[in-house]
Amino acid sequence: MQVNRIVAVLACLCPLASAETDAGLWRFVHPNAKALIGIDVQRIRTSRVVEEMAAQLHAMPLPLGLSLELPGMDLLHSIDRVILSSPGRNSADPDEEPPLLIAVSGRFEPVKLGQMFLKAGARRQVFNSVTIYRLQDPKNSDFGFVVLNSQTLLIGDVKSLFAVIERVGKGTVTPPAIVERARDMDVAYDFWAILLTTPSAMASDRLPFADLTAKLNGFQAGIAVRDGLSVDVNLNAISEKAAREMSEQFSKLIHLVAKDRENHPEWAGLDRKLKIRVDRADVHFALRLDTQEVVRIAKAFDEARARRQALTAKVNAKTQQPPPTATEPRLVIRIEGLDDGPREIPYRPPYK
């Protein structure tokens, strides 16, 4: 369903501020959250880095086979900030999808949004005088949308939506401890993520990217696009040995990618820019690129994509050429017994 696709786009938008996240959004963090993701969509959307990488972002395949040409794409341009939170999988019921709550701030038209959800097949449900637009897709029938007001949109499983509506209605909202760490991340980065449990506890069809590795107890990552590109990642491994192994594997991988100038010239010199450090069971990654370096990478991406497209077109042209027509057998009249030997005279049947 298109509504489900919009959910995934909102959840995965800008996988790439100095202003802190709207205070109101912290109220909608899941009370037992062990995973928290924040995105300053407005700053990312207007940054020089994203402008330079715009062509690459449009050419990049989105998760779950999504397309950037979706109905309701105007909605994405109305979004300012996104906070995604989840407590992870319920150990008592490991087959159940992890709860997921997404709070979005922006400039919305509640009536227009409601009509868009209904047109996409959602149905209304009223809970504590608040309208929830429920998906009818059998695989996501527990998912819904709440247009709280013209500045706030909530998306998530209905149990989480019911709970947050009750908490906000009663005025008893105390952000979980993870929010204190998130506030610091939010000041420093435009995209940030905190995971206080194993990635497998978050993995699901809705968050397929969460099941990254079995060697992690959690991680913390931040990306800023204010003056070039800054990336900081801290992986908390299950042991010091695992941390050293991960560091060595990443170092080898980055070295190979950086040296593959023929196939990936855009990553030339990446091994010199990326700093990797191990501190006990933690692996720290830091990458700094100024605007000129981002422009160079963007140009290299464009050139590499153009070469691949030209090569693909050339291969397709060869495979689409019609097979050569069969040569007709040569017809002749052969005369034997002549003094100078046999003689062949070309012959064409009268019906040809």
C-alpha cells in the first residue's frame, strides 16, 4: 500500500542541527525506548552537501524497493524533524514486530493529510477523541497515523499510538533516560542514532537495516552536514577481542575500496580520511570531508554512473540486435564433359 510506503520513506528519510529538536517531539518518545533516531530534515534538505549529492541520492535504490516518485511526496517537503523510537523486540514474544513510534514535526494540513490516508485505503478509528488512520494491509494492519495538529504527525503501531495519546492527554509525560543522551547528539548532529541493545532486538520487516551484526551490544552514530560532512560512529562490541576484529575487518575493507580506482574512483583517499580507534570494547570511527571534497566525490559518482550507464546501453544494444538472416543456398547448373572441364552456371528459379 502507498501509505505503508510513505511510512518507510519517513523512517528512512535522509540517511545521511545547530538548533535543537523541537521540545514537543521529546514527549512522543516511547517510554521504554532502547533505540532512538533523530533527523533534522530541514537542515539536511537545504545543506550544500545534500545539494551536491542530490543526483546520487535520487539514483540510489531505496529500502524495500521504494520509489522517490510517490503520491504524497509533497508531504515530505513539509517535514522539519523526525524522531523514531522503539523499545525493541518483546523477549516473551520474539515473533512479534518490535513497537515503533515515529514523531514528525512540520507544516501540515490535517484535512488534506486525512484525505490522503483515506484515499490510500486507511480507515478511521477514534480513540480518546483522537482520530487514528489505520492501515488495511494484512501485513501492517496494526499500523496507523495520527494527525495531532498542524505541526505534529504521529506514526506507529496502534498500541504505541494508544499509549502516547493517553500519556499526552493526562499530561504525564516523562521522557526516558535515553533522551538525555539524545539531546547532546541532537545539538551536534543533523542525523543521529542511539541503540542501547543488540541490533537483533530491533530487526524486523519495518527496520531491516537494524540487524547489522551479532558482535554488537549497541552503537551511537552522528552525521552533520553543516560545513562539509562529519561522521562519528561508536560501536560497542560484545568484547575487546570482537572490537579489535571489527576494527581490522573495517580497515581492510576501507583500504580495498579506496584502492579500487578503476571501479570506484569516488572513494580514492578514503582510507586516509577515515580514522579508526579501538578503546576496550568500543570501536570509534571518524570521517571529516570539507565541501570541496564532497564536490569531488559527487562529480566522481556522476562520472562513474555515466560510464556504467553507457556500458549497459552498449551491452543492451548488442543483445537486442536481430539475428543475421540465413544465407540462401547457391543454385547452379553444372555441365560435365567439356574440353576445359566442368562448368557451373548460376541459376535462379523462375518463381523467385
